[in-house]
Amino acid sequence: MGLTCGIVGLTNSGKTTIFNCISSSKAQASSFAFSASKSNIGMVSVPDERLYQLDALVKSLKVIHTTVDIVDIPGLAKGASKGEGVGNNFLGDIRNTDAIIHVLRCFEDPQLPHIEGSIDPVRDMELVDIELMAKDIESVDKKISRLEKLLKSNDKDAKRGLEVLKIYKDHLENIKPARTAQVSEDDKRFVDDIFLLTMKPVLYVCNVDDASATTGNRYSTKVIEALGEEGHRVLVIAGAIESEISELEDEADRTEFLNEVGLVEPGVNKLVRGAYDLLNLQTFFTAGPKEVRAWTIHKGMTAPQAAGVIHSDLERGFIRAEVIKFDDYMKYKTEHACKEAGKFHVEGKNYIVGDGDVLHIRFNV
């Protein structure tokens, strides 16, 4: 299951620094506006200590994390939807993502001038949102024009489609993101093909100074207050500290550094997990002598659908799933002991896979 998150933010917000901390790729960070003309793409392993706990019991040859692709979109600026800065270059890349990680500058640095002249993350957040909404209005207008032509040919669905699109247009013109429009799940099909940018879920990252890594600061507090009910989607990360942590390869050195700055784990680990949760995803495991592996699925998926993530043949020929809950595996240590304790379950096609389930799929093709 290929999953992609796009990192966006105004120029000099620190988003490329954060991208480099979490990504297997390294992009060039610069203090100059519009210095990047293309997006950078990196693959990120989703941190999950349970993999190593399973491996300690199974003793497999390798451990394989599930991954998320991260796209570092070139820094934005006011007027980007009309071609300012890197202009429309970034918009296609955002359309192709499943979710957005919006980095907000919440630190002061006289050596790194803010493109708007002052530090105000709430204003910056609104600037980016307005650019995305402007592009969404353009997309909605084009779809309205297409449906108006279909309406003339007595297309039955076109009338309802126009009604729904006008709801979205009014909503966007009132400076509100498409994802908050009051539209039924069924009616959302009318915008599925235009990939509205503000329909995507957003995780906000407040990039703070080193001293505010654990507590946040007055800037990050303003962001949380401005978002109101969406305030739970805010993470506080000190990009400069994360950059130093990412350079430490030795685990002992990394742990010592984290202790010194008062962190339990790197903030980027929380970021990756936050993005994973934002997309309503969860993990199940397969465990055997060759590998212990994490697999990504959407919450609510059935056992055959989860099997299909491993290979389409497993879904097509699905017979049953043998399931052990992760906590039961940790408690009883072996598959045999789980069976003896009644914690080994055989499930059919209607079983909803839980987070952390250890599955063995039986199939026949």
C-alpha cells in the first residue's frame, strides 16, 4: 500500500531540515527564498518497537518496517497559485499526496530572515491555506464548466453534481478548506476526480527553537489556539535539535543526547506516527524464520483485504486467517503456548483486523 505525505510550508520555515531528519534522502537546505525548483522524495520507516519485540521471540533473519513516502515540496510564498516564487510547480506534487504535513516557523533567527518580515505562524498558516484554496476554486470552476455542458445533454447526474460543486465553491470562497464542507460521503464522488488540495488531512508541525523543544513557545501556543478543535493535530518539534540527533549513528550516543535535551525519543518519530494516524492507518505483522514484517492497512479492513496488501493471490484465494494478538504473543512467548491458553484464533472473511495482530494467512489459488 503506497502512502505519501507532502511537507509544505513557507520558505525558510525549516521544512527541508525536518525532511532530512526523517528521510532516507538528503535535500539541500538554504536560507535563500525560492532556491529549490523541484520536490525531493524520501522513504521513511514507521518506528515500531513491537517489531523488535516479536523478533526477540521468533529470531528471524531480518526485520522489515512499513514505510511512508515523504515529499519535500519547494517553499511556498504569497501568490504561489498565480505563479509567484516557484509558482504552480509544487501543486501537482501536493495533489499526488495522501496527506499534508504543514511546517510552521515558530522560532526567531536574525540570520534567517522571514519572507514576510516577521514571525507569525498563524498568518503563515493562513497564507498557505489561501493559496491552496485558490487553486481548489480553479479546479472546481473547471469541473462546473464540464458539468454544465453535460446538463445540456440531459445527463441525470450532472444536476446533482452542479449543486454539490457550488457548495464546495461557496465554502472555499469563504476561506474554508474543502474537507470541512457539509457534503455527504456519497456526494463527495463529484470531486474525487479533481483531487482538491484542501480536502487532504493536515498535520501541523511547529518548528520551535532548541529551548522550546519539550514545552513549545508562545508561537506554537498561538497555532494551537487558532486551530481550535483541530489543535490536537499539532506537533512541536525543534528542527535544529532533530538535525543533530539524525547525525548520530550510535544508539547510545543518541540516547544520551536525548536525555540531555529532555526528550524521550526523537520528535520526528512522533511526526511519522502522527502522519500514519492522520491517514487512519494501522499495522499488522507477519512473523516467521525468514522475516518479521510490518504491513500497513486502513483501519476497518477485513482479513482478506489485509491479505491482499501482502499479495493479491492471498486475497483472491483467501481461506482463513490465523490470528494472535500482539499482547498475547508477548505474554505467552510462543505460538504453541498461545494455542494452549486459547489465544490462537482462526478467523474468516468477515474478521476486522486489529492493530498489532500477528497474522498467518491460509489460501489456495
